[in-house]
Amino acid sequence: MSLPPSYMDSMDVRVYLAEDAMVEVHGSRHFDSLTEVRRYVRELVAQPWFLRLWPQKMVFQVRDGRGRNYASCESADGVHFTLRFPKQRRERFYILHEVAHACSWNTSNHDHDVIFRKAVKALVQRQMGRGAVETLVTGWKKAGLAA
Ligand SMILES: [Zn+2]
């Protein structure tokens, strides 16, 4: 089934709003440099639980997101991912959000669909704790999104 673009846009907005609300409540560790972001990503994707959940090959490059308002995840082949983080988005949650795009790159139908959100949930639970996951899921449900 193909959904109209307006539905997809509003899903993105609802996902972002619920995420921002969660970050406001639970906070999100800020990283001062790209070097720290790179180290965090490198250590995250080497965790045994991460490799169990997402055994597919993923190669990450972390770059500056200068001139952008948001972080992003890009890939041409579904294996090599470029994550970009402007200064204001060098926070643990937004890193997890972009890594979740890579984890669900080959399985999700839309950027922020339920498969993507499952990846976010798994990452947030491991890195930010159960309380953060519960706030996030509550926010999604209030916005009419399955968790
Ligand atoms: Zn996203």
C-alpha cells in the first residue's frame, strides 16, 4: 500500500516531536567533538548485543554536519553509512536515531516507519534506559504511532 506524501510528512513530524519531548525529559549526553562522536559510534556498534540484533555488515563514517540543522544518515549501498552531525545535534539520542536508520536501512519501508522505530527502541533501551524508552513509546502512542 502506498500512502500519500502528506501522511508520510506528518509521520516524520510526529516522530520528531515525540523524540524531542523524550530528550527534554531524560536529557541526552552532549559530545563536544566529532572525535568523541566517532568513538561513541565505534564502541556502540562493537557491543555484543548490537551485533546480535544487527549482524549485517555496516561501515560507519562520521562527518561534520556544518550548515545543517539536523543530523543525517546517507548510504549508496546499504553497507557504508555516512552520519553527519551539526554541533547542536552531537547528542547521544540523535546519534542513536541516525544509527537506527542504518540498522533498518534494508528492511524499513519508510525512513521513520515501525521497523525504524523498533531499532530506535532497542538502542535507547540499551543506551539510555527503560525510562527513556517508556517516555518515547508513550509519546509515539499519543501521536497515533505504533511502537
Ligand atoms: Zn530520521
